[in-house]
Amino acid sequence: MSKKAKPRVYDKAGKQVKVADKSWYTLQASGEAEQRNIEIFVYGEIGAWGVTANQFVQDLRAMDDGASPVIVAFNSIGGDLFDGLAIHNALSRLGERCTGRIDALAASAASVAVCGAHRVVIAANAMLMIHNPYTFTGGDAEDFRRVADVLDQTLEAIIAAYKAKAPDIDEAELRRMVNAETWLTANEAVALGLADEVGDGLKVSACLGQGSVLQRFQNAPPELLAQLDEEPDVEPKEPDIQPDPAPVLDAAGLALLVTKSCAAAGISNLVEPLLATTKLESEAVVTAALTRAKALHGLCVAARLPELTGEFIAAGLDEAAVRARLFDKLVSSGGGFEINNSLPLDNDPEPTVKAKQVDTQAIWSSRQAAHTGTSKGARA
């Protein structure tokens, strides 16, 4: 399955949780202590580019009291298979007080994760998609044979996750549907046992700003893809009472703002590149740069390359460009392979087996040594 803004934790009883395009997931606790409900929104990709299993479990642990009902709402195209399996098991350990809710789409790793809930409610107009695991790698024939074996093993983990939710499902038919990349409607998911109840339909954007990723799948329903062209609904805003304008900060004040904000966010190492790139032009420029720096820092930390954040800020890169740079770094590092239960985008380059790079320096040194030896022999 595949590809962080820092999660936002809400504790606002009775208020709607608004999930913006760039919010990966949110948590909220509502009600009094005796009648508390915990609601988690997994809206976005699962894994290093979205919500990791580690972040999910840590945030849930911080909010869970061991007794309150937990509702986990999904609208996700999936992501990293093993993070999906870990979330699946975390939900399973909650027992009967856990309900999984599919608000629009639970595809790939998200379908594995949601099946860990004791009860799954799928919206009438939502879908659940199941398919084979996918990955990329490079190497010789033995490397590819080893990766193929790993993919076969991970397929068994996927099948086990579905069968844990639907023990009476026909396994041969389940394997056929997984292999064929099957998109299930709400009624079909309930009929198979992968969901327990059809709930009310909701109007939720395809994947909250990541809808284009749906194009990587082979059999994505046309009606789901059509949502990508729809204009987003804009809720009317109530007029705000404008407070008195804040005082305009001078250069010294802006520099202090950068320093304090970076210290509070734990990114004091980024003060210098931020001062250099913003040139302390205005508070708006500085605030925007700080927001971007925090986002880029989160991406680099997720990729285990935090030392590159300053370089990316100095280069003026946005989040999309940094994701691309980090992806190239991870793929070219040769540190192994990643199980990815999603298919590549149509415009992604085909995976290739790269030959070992020629070490020109070593060859030159070897020739120089040989030439020196020959010369000495001739003189003798």
C-alpha cells in the first residue's frame, strides 16, 4: 500500500471537526467524563507521507481512557501496508467499544486497517477497495525472487486481516477479488461481511486534495474519478467581528518572532535559513515561511532526513517539491525495498533495474598504480 503535517488533536465537545485538504487526521473527545466519546478522522494517506501507525497509536493512547467508545472514520486511498496492519491490530485490541466508519473511501491499506474494528459502518455512497500488495525494487534475479516471496507473504497477511473481520467469507472468492482489484459498494461490503451496517450517505470529497492519486488504480469507478473535476463546496462564513489591528512589527520584532516560533516548534536550527529567505520583509511573509518550515520539517523527519530541511528552505522549495526530492533520496539510497499496496500513477516512470555505477575514481587510481609499476620496471 504508499506515501505529514503534524496531527491536530481536538477536545471541543459538541463542535464539528473540519478536516481541510492538508490535514492528515484529527482526534477529538466529546461529552462529559462519564459519557465520553473519542472520534478519530483518518482522512489521507497511511504511512510516512500521512498518518503513521506509530503516531496513530501514540495519539490514541494519550486520549484513550480504556472505557470510552472509539469511532475511527476513514476517507483514505490507503498507503503503507504494514502501517495499515498495525492500525488494524490497534483497533482490534480495543474490542467491542471500537467502531470503524467508512465516510467515503477505504482503499488498499485503509481497507485492511478499518477491518480491525469490532463493528464497521459504511456510508451508503461510500466504497471499500481491496487489491494485491505492490512494491518497487531493483537488483539481480535473486533480489527479484526474494521480493516476490515477500509479496506472497504479505498477501497472506492481507487475507488474514479480511478473514478476521469476515470469517465466513469464501477464501477462494476473496483471493480472486483481491487479485482483480475489486471496488465494493456499501451493500456488497456488508454482504461479504467486511462491513456490518450501511449508514447514511455523506458528501465527502474523493480524497481531500489527494483525489488524483485514485488514477493510479486500474479499476477506479468512473463516478469516483468524476469527483476530481467537481468544484469544492464552500460554506458561507458568518461575518467576523474584526479586532483592533495588531501593531506592525519592525525588523527586530520579526527576527524575534522567527526565533521564538522556531524554539517553540523545536526547529531552532532553521532560524538562519528563515531569516535569509524572508529577509524580514513583512509579518505576512515571515508567518507564511514559518508555516512552510514546520511542514517541511515534518516531511523530512518522516523520511528520517531532518538534516535536509534547512537546505530545502534555503532553496525555496514547497511541500510538493520536497516530497519529490525526499522520494528520490529514499529510492536511490538502495537501503532496501518498501511494500506498497497501491499502484503507480500513470505518469510515474516505469521501475527499472539500475546497473551498478562505475567507480571511475577507483579505475583511474588502479591504472595509475599499474602505469607507475610498469615505468619502474622499465627503468630497472
